[in-house]
Amino acid sequence: MSELVFYLLAAITVLCALGVITRPNPVHSALFLVMTLFMLAVFYIILEAHLVAALQIIVYAGAVMVLFLFVITLLNLKGDPDEPAHPLLRIVAYAVAATLAAGVAIVLMGDAGVVPGGAGAGAVLAEGFGGTRALARILFTDYLVAFELTSVLLLVAVVGAVVLAQREPVAEAPLTETGEDA
Amino acid sequence: MQAFLDTLLGDAAGLERQLGYLAGMVVFGAVVVFGFVLPFAGIVTWAERRIWARIQSRVGPNRVGPFGFLQWLADGVKNILKEDIIPTVADRPLFRFAPYVVMVGFVGAFVCVPFSGDLIIADLNIGILYITAVTSLVVVGILMAGWSSNNRWSLLGGIRAATQIISYEIPASLAIFPAVLLSGTLSMQGIIGEQGAAPWQWHMFHSPFTLLGFGLFFTAALAEGNRTPFDLAEAESELVAGFATEYSGMRSTLFFMAEWGNLYVIGALVTTLYLGGWQVPQFTYNPVLMNLAQVGVFMGKSLACVFFMIWLRATLPRVRVDQLMAMCWKYMVPLAMLSVLGTATMMVALPNGSHTLRMATFAVVVGVVIRFAFKVRFHLKRARKLDYTSLSPGASQGLSS
């Protein structure tokens, strides 16, 4: 039963992911990416990682992708399928994709019995696995340094954005007595 | 929910029990969505028009049914019968799909609304985060609607809505955390369970910091729901109807249902986090009676919040875009951080809480409310004293004859 659900959801996810790269219209692509990220959150729920699922939707589907969509719709980009990408770029893209696919395949072949739970299919989950408490404990003990460094990285990004967005102060034009610009 | 079903199912076991659970969940979910959520969105439009009318010394809709109560049904029938127009230049699939995304984001939130101790569709471990997550889908739907209409007003409306919702999500999520810190859980029932029936046992009055958190959460939730004074996304004087400009018939009704129904979600969230939820004193051991009382209390509190939002809409003017953004990033985000850090500090300094501080915060709020009530009473009395017919010369004979 759960395997059937898994394969159904996996098929939808793969279709959405294909939609991201095959749609000529950037808005459609971005919306397919939202769907894909949403489906990934569903898989996190299947894997009992409820908190990660919620964060995935809030951060990626809800915030990051909305910013993507925001920029795309604001620029009003139209898909331009006539202009082919640079040939070298195409080769690089194929090479990267092939490497990643090979990596995934190797890992999958390493785990015999690839089912919804992956390598952990037969494993017994610890009490409270995937819950807020368990995740927070790991985050604030074993991975504290990485966690804090990520915060610093985000802070640097914020400062950078503020610096980039800052405008030169414009001197205000003095008004004449009639209220027109001098 | 499961405990409540347990009492109903008695000692059925095995498959029958599972089927009983499933049937209970489906029936309750259907009752919530079709018996409460969708009619509520309709009824609240009628209530809103009546309340505005009262505030603005008008009559309001009073023709259809008693006090015009059936107006919302008449409007609904009218909207369903209208033609569903799709502009030729619109992006057809997205244009048609967008209202459903918005509806999913809105109806999905009701999965975690705790109507009483047992009546909740699913008390998720991450309840409050789940609601934040599904309601963030609404933005995607609104952007889709705005872009696919292929209309400048729609696009501007969609973009305004997106910036606003994304920005205010930050103070709103931060302002959730004082209540979560005090409860030590994200589950809706867990948060309510940490509060008591008496007002001073609510999270809102724990300390001045949680009071601040309550105010920030309420304001940010209003902005996230695109409500006045933050309804810039569909400011009719600037953008026709914003992202919903090109929509007609049932699709436009879906947008408005989501928007008005969202008032209840905001009210329910505020009630759960800061106003004690369904807590009532244990007056009986009959679970049905107890649940009925809890539903009554929860509804009372959340509907009071809805009334307050309607009142605000009739009172406040709309803010400008720059004011909206400045208010969010320059004031509300830092204040929300202060609220979270202050609550955490209080919890470390006074692990058991301070009863005196609670009562003092409560007393201050009660004092402000009483002062405000006197002011309202004063203005109402003053308004009644003015006899408008006597102000214009000739009114005494001219109007009556």
C-alpha cells in the first residue's frame, strides 16, 4: 500500500521535475519547480521528517520560489526557444547531469532493496525521530559550529544586499518661492 | 480527535476500529469544510457589510431574509450563474488553476484548527508550522493569478501581494515563537494545553513581551491576509481589483471566499497562540458537554477577533507601499526579535513565571480596554445628542411635508 503511494508520488515528482526543464516559458518552469519542491516535502513526511517537510515548504516553496517568480514576472521574460544555447555550455550541462546521475545510480546500487525508506527501510526509528526536539538537539550539539557559520553566511548576504541596494544620497533641489524647481 | 472517536466507538477492534477512525475523520473533515468553512466565508461578508453600515450610520443589506441574512446566499448564486470569462491573452491553464491553489492554501489550514479538546482533524506535532507552510501556498496562487491574467493591474496586484506576504511572514513567524517557547511544543493542542481558562493564564499576559508578541502577530497576520489597512494588493482606487481584476463568476468568488474565510483562520490562530484557545473550567465529566462548551468558547474568542478585524477595516485608512515596507522591516521585525528574546530571558530568569507580572500585565490591558470603552461610549452619546434635522434651516417643515 505505502509502496504504491510512494511510486505514484515519485512519478508525479519526476514529471514535475521534467516540466521544469522542458517548459519554454520561465514562469511555467518556476511553477513546476514549486511543485517539485512541494512533492519533496511530501517525501520528507513519508520519511517521518515532519519538521524538515514544513521548513521545506515555508522556505523553498513559500519564500525562495516566490522571489524567483516575483523577479520573472516583473521582468516579464518571454521564452525564446529560437536562440540556441552556447554549444560549449550545452556540453558542460550534459557532463554535469551525467556525473550527477551516475552518482545517484552508484548510491542506489550500493543499497540493495531500494524501497521508500532507502537504506533505512528495515531500521527502527528512534523515539521522536524527525521531531522538532530531536532535530534541535542535533543542531545545537553536534552541528553547532556549522549551524552558527550558516547564520553568519546569511548575515553577510543581508549586509551585502543592503550595500548593493543603497543609493547615493541625492541632493534635494532647492525650491523657488513660487514652488517650482530652481 | 482520536480520543473522542474512542469514546464513540466503544470497544470495536481491528479493522472495524480503523474504518471507524477513517469514517470519523472524513465526516468531520467534510463537516468542517462544507458545513463551516465555506458558509462562514459567505456569512462573514454579510456580517461585514452590516457592521460597516452600523459604524457608518447606514442600513446595509436588509432585504433578503431576516436582517438581510440570506444576502450571502443570493450573492453566491449570482456569482455561480455568471459567465466564467477567460481573457484571450491570458495564460489559460495557469489562469484556471490559480484560484484552486489559493483555496488549497486556505482550506488546508483548517486541518490544524483546534475547535475543542477533541475536535481537531489532525493534531500534528508541527501544527503551527504546518499552518504557516500551507498558507504560504496562497502567495503562489496569487502570483499565478496576477501574472496569468496578462494585465498590468493584475500583475501589479500580484507583485504587491507577494512582497507584502513574504515580508510580513517574518514578523508573523517570529511572533509565533513567544507562545511556542512558553509551551515547549509546536502542536496546537499542546500550546492550548499550557494555558488556563482564566484570562490571566493566557500566554498573552505572561509578560509584557508576550503582550507585544500578541500585538505583532495580530498585525502581521492582518497584513498576510491582505486585510485593510494592508489591502494594497487589491486597492480598488489604484488597481481596480488587483490580481483578481480579470476573474469573473465562480473563480473570482473562490478568491474572495479564501480571503474572507482567512479572517477566521487568523482569529483561530490568535486564539490558539495567545488567547487560551478552547480552555474552559472542568465543570462536568461528560465529554460531549465538555466539547460543546469548548467549541463555544473557541468560537466566541475567534469570532471576537473576526469582529475586531471588520471593525478595523471600517475605521482605518489604507497605508502606502513604502509605509507598509518600512513598518515591517524597520519596526515590526526588530520588535518581534525583542519579543522572542525577552520571553526567552523571562523564562530563564523566572522559570516558574511571575504571578504578579501576569496580573500586572492583565490589569494594564483591562485598564486600557475600559478606558477605550468609555471613550467609545462618550462618542456614541455625543453623536446621539446632535439632532441633524435641526442643523439645516427649514428642515423642520421641509423634510416632513
